[in-house]
Amino acid sequence: MDSELETIFGTLEAPETLATIALGALSFQTGEASVRRIVWHGVEVVRAIDYPIRDESWGTIQTRTLHSRATPGPRGVRQERGFHTEDGAFSGRFELIAEAAGAMTLSLRLEVRRDAKLCRAGFTALHPIDGLAGRTMTIRRPDGECIESEFPATISPAQPAVDFVGVRYQIRGAAVTVDIEGDVFDMEDQRNWSDASYKSYVRTASFPEPYAVRSGDVIHQRLTLAFEGEPAIAAAPAERHVLRLEQAPARDPFPELALAADAAWSNGFVPPGLASLRRTVRLDLRLPPNPAALDFAATSPHPPFDLELVVSDDPGEIEDGLSAFGQSLNRAGARPDHVIALPAAYLKSWQPGGPLPKGATPLDAIRAARAAFPAAKIGGGALTNFTEFNRRRPDVKEVDYVTHGSSAIVHAADDESVFVTLEALPDIFCSGSQIAAGRPYRLGLISIGMRENPYGPSLAPNPDRVRRTMCAWDPRTQRLFGASWLVGVAAASRRAGLSLLTLASIGGPFAVAQGLSALAPSYHVMVWLARMRGRQRLDPATGDSRIHAVAVERNGGAIALLANGSSTSRMLECLLPGRVAVLDAGSAAAASRDCDWTRNAADKLEGSITLPPYAVAFVDAAAIEGAAA
């Protein structure tokens, strides 16, 4: 029998434990290798500070604590941590001193034990997007000059600030000044990767290429934070949380839903409840043909499908390859209605303003695809993250729609960081819609794990099923945690104007099922979301930021999904008549064997819904309370 850890997370690796430290007006959380949610007078002014070591593929090298000590004092606290990397290549010492008067000092000493190649090593400071987007910041140059700048409102493809050793900003009356010693920082808009932050980070001279460090090298860095201001006291959080499903002020239909398919993912199984969903099929036309990738096209009638085609970097080969493939599909009676083709070089990330790969351009592929598939809509954009879409924006005059995907574990893989990405998705969808400029916006795979690694030579292996950045096989995807996160993605897509949303796969690391008796919790979420397609969204409200909700009108009532995105139980009052089924750690085993579990397990709504950690509630309400007149 699975343990509760495996049922929720898919791994026996325990979640990171965070300790909260309160020093008067200053409070923060500490984890093994990070400081999080630094709050001054009730306002979060710094999202996190950590000190990752990134390898030559931009993967985070895991560290192990050798000793850790916290020493409280009359006016503050001092913490120390000694550590080394699991491969023995680095050792280090971290120290934190925090004072109730409003100051923090963080120091890092990192020693290189063995020659290596790195992409980055040292402090990163994350500044929250809530309260900062579009606001002023003051940066201090190494020569002492202070310059006024701005946190970008829409997601910036380029760095909003470079070459600084200090930054100051204010959020709702609480101000923080961050001073840097030992290195120079740049800043990036991390919403590009679905992180809900702006990140100040140690500049790498060879960026974006790896650089060499030698045995005996030592890295010293220090951050000093000073807090000021006394913002108005925020209202106390509500003691009662009530589910409300109100009519939306404007037309907002739930988008079409799709399953991703890939020639590399064998043994794909599609449960009956999802058989009619559109497929988003990716094929690499540089590889030998794999008929299995389009097996579903042989069924009659086959579901509609989009094609994502990786093509050669040679312009002549693109035309020949797409033409031949289009003809073979036509002979098989398989006709895609949407096609995007992209030269293989553009699976990698290219810096704004930097050199572009030689050979075929995305526009070459767009025009060749239009000739090869004259009846299909031809797309432009990225087959990776919003980052690459934002940095190399398609010419919307040449395309019929735009697309990109997203992964939640580019920079961090702990549970809190994965759920925090849901805060950035509305900004991604808003910026993407602006880039689309009226063209349909069709999202490729949105997932926890990473499908392609644009930032290094390969994806990170994960044979031990742990929380690891830049891997495809994230253990949480096919467990309760992953199902709850998918509800959060669907909720974040409200008012985004999406035409298509791809949230899971047939086979592979993002699959919803391995068979009729091996249904992932995400299967039931996908079935419920499939029932929402094309229906008018409602504006659900819960009063609890950790509960993610998506709802649509249905027959005078509503169907809704509620997901607890936290490790603690939550409760919602619900005064609506109807029925509810709650998928949690205790019911997951039964749900994995029953395609109709949401119907068979539903009970009458009795005035409240209790959601255990990472649980999902499937609500069928007979009426909508609080609807707008």
C-alpha cells in the first residue's frame, strides 16, 4: 500500500520544512538552504533569498547540510549552516543575522574542491510581483551612482536592470534596501518562467555559456537588507471562508481541452472519458517516421488534432520534409487543423538582442508549413516556455494563431515554489494575449515537469523520484499534488482569452492513466474540465488564497473544481444545494480504479466542504448563489 507521502507526492522524499521566525515587525521563514517570505509590518517585501549552484546545464546541484545552528539573542537571531554538494565538488558556509530593529545580513563563503563548469553560483534575491509590477525601483551602480528604474508591468523579455550593487523599492508603504558586496547583480523578470518574482542574481561573465572554476577558488558574497516604513495595518484575515459562484461580467467561455502526444512516449492509454479530446501531437521530422505517434488517426472517427513539428535547420530540407509528411498524412486520411513547425535550433533559448542561430528561421518554417498544409491554420511561437515565445515573438501577420508551453520547475522544485507559479500564470497569459494581437491563443503543454530543456544540453535525470529542477519525470505530476496544481492552472486561465489548453499527455511523464485500474488523480480533474469546455465561466470566490477554484454555468446551476494548494487542511462554507466528491489521500486508491469515481463518490452538500492537504473537490451545484443581477 502506498504511504501518504507517495499518494500525495509520488515520492518518499519528505517535503521541505520551513520554520517561521518573528522579531517584532520583522518575520521570515527559513528552510534548509533559503530564507523565504521576508515580511515587514505585515507586508511581504522579499519573496526569497537563496544561494543555488547551477551546473553547466542550468540544473541545480543538490547540497547536503553538515551542521546547522541557530542562536537567539535579546534583539535578533543568528543562524549558521555548513554544507557541501552531494558530488563533493563544493563546500560552503552560510550565515544569517536578523535584527528586530529592521536589518538582515546574509553571508556566503563557497569553496571549490574540484574543477568544474558552472552557469551560476551565489545569492539570488526574489522580489514579489504583487505590489511591484509597474512600480519604481532605485538601483545603485558600482561607482555609487543611483538611477531610478521600474519593475516591468508586462513581462519583459530583457533584463529590467543590470550592473548594480544595490536596489531599493517600496510595497504598500514598506520599504527595503538591498546592498550587495562581493559581486555585481543583474535582474530578470522571472515571470517568463512562471516564477512569481523579479530576480536579482549574481552576474556571470560568460553568460549564457558555462564558465570554469578551479579547485581552491573561493567565492565570498554578502547581502545587507534594511527595512523602513510603517504601512497601515492590514485587515485581519477572515475567520470564515465561503464559496461564492458569481456570474462573470463579460463573456468568458472555458477553452477547448487537449492531451499532448509524442512519438517518444510509448504505451499511451486513453481512458474512455477523455477519448474525444483533441490531441496536441509533437513529431520530430528529422527522425525516422514513427507511425505509432498517429495511431489514433486510424480510428474512425478520429479526434481532432494539432501538430507541433520540429524540422531541420536547413531551409531546403524543411520544405521537402514538410511536403512529404503532409502528403503521407493526407493519404492516411489524417488531416490536422492546426500546425506549427519550428527549426530545431529554436528549441533552445536565445538571448534578447543576442546572435540568432544560423540556418532556417521560424518564418521559413511557417511559410513551408502553409504550403504543405493548405487547409490548416498555421501557428507561430515556441514549443518550449513563454520565455522563448517572449524573446522571439512571431510575426502575427504571418500566422493564424500563437502558442507556447510552460514548466513549473525551471528554477526551483520544492512544493511551495511549484504552487507559487500559479501566481505568475495570469501575467503570462495576459502578456501572451497582447503578443497574439487578436490571433487565437492556443497553449501547448502546461506542466510541472519539463518537456524540453532550452537552457542546457538535456533534461535532468530523476531515477530516485525526488523534487528536482529541469526534469521531465516529476513524481508529483501523477499524484494528488499534480491534480491540485492542474486545477490551479485552469483557475489562472480565467479571462485569458485562450482557445486551447493542453494539460496532460497520452503516455509519458505527464500521463493521466496507465490503464483502467491505474488512473491518476489528474484523470478525474481532466474529465471534469472536459465537461466545462465552451461553457460560460463563473467568477468563483473562496476568501482563501490557498484554495484554487474554477467554475462554469450548467443548466441553471454550476460545476466547479476546488483545489487545496497547501499542506494543511482547509474548510469552506458552501450554502449552495448540490453534490460534492472530495479526492484526497484517503480516497485516491478507490479513485484510481473507477472511471466514474466522481459520480459514485458524490455526497450531498451539507453546508461546508473540508479539503485535506492537496485535495480536490468536485462540486455539482444546483443553483448559483450571489449571481449578478
